[in-house]
Amino acid sequence: MSDKKPIKVVKRVERTAARRAKPKDKSAQKTAHEIVDTVSSWVNDFQRKRHQETAQAITSLLQSRRQPAES
């Protein structure tokens, strides 16, 4: 019978302190959300830059091929 765990008495002060601790989790979520937004913007910038460079390279290749044929 000694296997029983003692009953924990939760006082009002502890209960209110636990409620106040919950907004900290939201700030952690907000921080994580900001990190995800930052990384997402980096990825989007990289993809946009790569797309622009590819388009510019294709355009220059097509123009260099047309010029000798037109001359």
C-alpha cells in the first residue's frame, strides 16, 4: 500500500502563476513564425534571382544566335 503517490495540493497562487506562464508559449510561437517568415523570404528571393538570371541568359543566347544570321 506504500505505492500510492501523495496528493499534491495546488494553491491559488500556483494556479495563477501557471496561467500567466502560458503567454510565453505564444511568444515562442511568434518567434518561430518570424523565423519561418524570414527563411521563406530568403528562399523566395533566391528563386526570383535565379529565375531572372536564367531569363537573362536565355535572352542573351537567343540574341547572340540571331545577330550572325541576320547580318
